Amino acid sequence: MNINNEVKTENNDLQMLLLKIRSKYPSLTDAAKKVADFILNRYSDAVYLNISELAGKCGVSESTITKFIKTMGYGGFHELKISLARSSGPAVESDVLYGEISLDDNIESICNKIYYNNMEAMKDSLRILDFDSMDKAAVMVLRARKVDIYGMGSSTVATLNAKMRLYRLGIMCFTYNDPHEQIISASLLKKGDVAIAISNSGKSADVVKAMDIAKQSGASTICITNYDDTPITRYADIKLFTSTKDSEELCESLHARIAELTLIDALYVCIASKMKKQAMSNLYKTSEAIKTHKLT
């Protein structure tokens, strides 16, 4: 195998391990989070530790390490060590170029980090994207009688973008960002309808409630979120994940909107690809209609 390909494979192993830990982080116990924090921040040190030493470094029991390993999908400590060993070489690009943004950074540093972090968020999201789930979601939306889209706060931007994308394809869809409207909408859905919920945290109480009601009403459900094993995933027939890092200092994910919009773009084009000529016809009609509202 080419050396460059080997390094790329090792870096991909590291990325997938770290992405999996971040994805499941909110649902971990406090003890398991200590293990996650240690591996996320000191994975190159963890590879040289046995299970007892790792437990000691994390301040947890060996049984916690074992449970953490199973949660991450590994058969045992040995498998985890193999992944860590493959990723304990040279630092991957993200360790060098991408970092936590501080309000004390200069303008050049802030801009560099924002742009690089946004690019990394899209690359990370692509790495974990389940193409089979994306295909199923596209088919589900295309066959829907109508589509209702739910989101709150900063995810509102993504819900409005999704509505415009689908609407231009000729798909009947509506967006609800008010909690009461979401509940009313969800209660009126029926078999053949689709509910799409967008929540970066996966814990937005009103959006989760709407998804629960939509599912009880017989609708098919899709969620777009950053974290696995969160409340919103319990009510989703299809789960589509992004992968972004929260800013510790600014207390929010600055990159979540970019990742959500990119995923929606991908879903939109996947649906269009299944519609073929009908999609192009609808897009042409809407484009021509929009032209009449542009200044010459």
C-alpha cells in the first residue's frame, strides 16, 4: 500500500473514532464523559495505557472503561487500542489548522478559524453521513402527501431553507417554528405525511414533542441532528447526522448552521435526481416566475 494512503487511512480511523465519541457525548454518563474527554484531548497518550492505567488517568473504574468501549461499538479494549495505535502518529490536519475560537484572538486568527472550522464541519459531517439513510429519506419525502418541517432558534434558518428547496421541486411542505403551531401541525398529520425535525442538540423540548405527536399520528419522521442517542432520535424513522464542535467560550456551535444547510442541499439534490425531468421542469417554472420580481 502507498505510504500516503496508509497515513490517510490512519487519520480517517482517528477522525471516525473522535466523531463517534462527540456524537454520543451528550448521552454518556458523567463517568463515561471523563473517559471521552481524556481520549478526545489525549488520544496519543491513551494508546500507551492499559485498561487499569486508563481508568486511573480518568478517575473511573475499569468497568466504566469497558462500558464506554461497548458504547462506542468496540468488542473490547484491544480493539480500541488498535484504533488508537493507528491514530497515534503525526497529528492530523485538524489538530493544526482548526481550533477553539477565543474572543482574545486577533481578527486574522478569528477569520481563519471560522473558515477552517466550517470546512472541517462539512468534511466531518460527510465522513459520518449514512448514504443509505439519505436515499431512504429522499424516497420518503418524494412520496409524501405533504411535508411538515420543525425547528427552533438558530435551526429556523435551516427549516426555511429546506422549505424553499422542497417547495421549488413541487413538494407540498410547510415550516413551523412556533411551539403551538408545531403541536397542532403534528396532531393533524396522518399516514403518508412526513415530519422533518431539525435540532442541533437533539434536545429541543418543543421540537421533540412535535416529533412524538407526529409519529403517534402515523406520519413518517426524519430528524437532522448533531448527536446520536438524544431525545429527538427516539422518534425518528430516519436519522441524518451532522458533526460539529461546540465553541466552549461562545457556548454555541458556530458551524452547525453550515452543516445543516449543506445536508439539506444534499437531500434536495438527491430528491431532484429521482424526479429527473419533473424536477428540472418545476425548477424552470419557479425560476421564470422569480425573474418577474427582479430589477432589470
